[in-house]
Amino acid sequence: MTLQAAGIIAEYNPFHNGHADQLRRVKATTHADVLVVAMSGNWVQRGEPALLDKWQRTELALAGGADLVIELPTASALQPAHLFAAGGVQVLAALGCRWLAFGTEHPDLDYDRLMAHLPTDPTTFKRFDQTYASLFQGYLREQTGITLNASNDILGFFYALANRRQGDPLTLLSLARRGSQHTDQTIAADTAFASASAIRTAALAGDWAAVAPVVPPATLERLQTSQLTSWADFWPLLRYELVSGAVSDLHQLYQLSEGVEYRLKQAALPATSFAGFMHAVKTKRYTYTRLQRQAASVLLQTKPAEMLTGPQYLRVLGYRTAGRHYLHQIKKSVTLPIVSHSDRDWQRGVGALDDRAGNVRTLVTGIAQDNGRVPVAFPDSPGLSRKFP
């Protein structure tokens, strides 16, 4: 029997009840045999270190209903929404997925109308008094009358755009989000759903009474027993890079231009915390998210040449039985090489950036991320054993 796969692009930072609900709805709607997740690795789209590492989050995704987890490479994960979406679509298309499912605030948005009114002039959004996102959203509203300002609506639009530009390899399935909004910072009482942002805030504060109702038991246990990371943990490393490095070297890094490299360097020495540093470098033109991605670029020493390549391999992070069977089914037809372990050639070649991103996390947690690691084999059948520290 030929297995049919539905794909999801995710961060699971951390995996919560809303994610589990989405997986159930995707399976019920598509009747897919396999649920494939393209998941960000150790750094996420907002320019932040993931709360849990990619292996821990893979285990939780598999426990929550995913069948196969593939890493969305750092070069795609640590990007603005349009490049994040493009990388995710490329990974799922390379894996032969039939559907791309995603949650959105308004699942009936007219993506075709929005795409038809995209500007062709690249200078349309080049202004210094507003952020790119504000200019982009305002332009589309003027052209179409459609307000595109909710986080998942924007990401859904870019999924549709990436899919169109890649030849429509995936059938889009837009599902209404349930529960709180993506940007909510607090967990409401008497609810089973909360935003990942609110859960991260509560988990870092150790407010387990608030976290427990909105995450699966496996997530709660992992959060309570693992070292959780935030920018505060990486601030000393970033500060050293900025203070010791030359501005000319910073200018060579990805997305550090237009003078922001000077602001970052000047603010590093007097700042005593990452939050204070961010406040010092904030301007009207740059969102906190963009500044965090630039900070991550400094910390990880990312170069334009390695950040603009798009996915070049399919790194297997974990699977259930159905996911393992699906990999066997597609292994001769996939358009990108499948990587199940990180050998020296991968670490020194196409996987160098992901390896570096993992090594930086290891400096903080002491847990190896790529060297010697093999996919998480979730024990849902007698032939599998867990490979997880």
C-alpha cells in the first residue's frame, strides 16, 4: 500500500495541547497515513534559542501524534516569515507530502487575491520610519482591502506564496486556531489552550500550576526536568562576540547592514542583560524579532552564503513505525539526501551551520546536539527502542 503523508511546519516551542489538537484534526480531515513535521532545530524563527533542544521537542512531537520529524535547517528556521515558509514547503515537498496543513486565525483568507497584488518594485518597503512588516501589511490592505496582521494569517499567506512559487506541490489545508492568540503572553484560567509564548513565560518562571492544564503530561514532565534555555543564558556569549569582534567582521554577517552593526557593538558593553541590550538597540525600523535574529547571526556567526541556500538535506530527528515505513517508501525518490546521523563530512559540509548552532547550545547545556546522535525511535511497536538521553 502506498502511504499518503500530510505535512506540518512547526517549532513546537514547546509542544502543547493546541499542537496535539491540530495533529488530530489534520489526520481526521485528510485521512493521511503519516503525519510529517518539518520542525525548527535549536533556534527558532523569532531569533530565539528553543526552550528545549530539538531532540527533546522531537520526542514530545512523536508522543503527541506526529509520525516523522525532519529538521527544518537553521538556514531556513532562523529567517523572516517568507524564507521560513519557503524552506518548510521545500522540505515537505521533497518528502513527497500530499498536504500542507497549518493553523490560522482566519482560514478563509483569499490567498490568490493577496498574491495577485504583491508589488514588483523591491524598494516598495524600503523606509526608515516604519518596520518592513508594517509597510507590507499596509500595502496589501490598500490594494486588496484584506487586513493581514495576525501572526498565523501572515505565515499562512507565505506558505501559500511559497507553495505557488514552487509549482504548487502541496495541497493547502488551513485550519482555524483554537484557544488563545499566538501572541498572548498569559495563560487564561479554566482553559486547555494557551499560546507557546505564554507557556514559555510561565515555564521559565516555574509556574507549573498554570502550565499543567495547557500541555500534555509528557511535555509538563520534560519541562519540569530539563534545563530550559532563553536568550539570558546565551547573553554572555553574545556580549563577548560583540565586544571582541571588529565592526568590519560584523558587517560580513547575515542581515547585519545599514549601520545596525554599529548599534549592536556600542550597546553590548554597557548592557548588563539581554533585555537591556535589546531595549538599547531598538529603533522604529527594526522589530524586536528582527533584532533577535541579527543577534543570533552574531552568536552563530552566520554568513549570507550559508543562510540563503535553502534546505540541502533531510535530517531525520525521529519517527514512529509509520514514519519509518514512509521513509523506506520514499528513499529512492526523494529529491534531497536523507541524513540520519551526522558524520564528519556532513558536519564540515552542508550541515556545518546546524552543527555550529548545536555546539553553541551545548556550551550552555552540556548536551551534545549532533555529534553521535541518532533519530529518536518512538517505542510504539516491539521492534523499536527509544534513543534519547
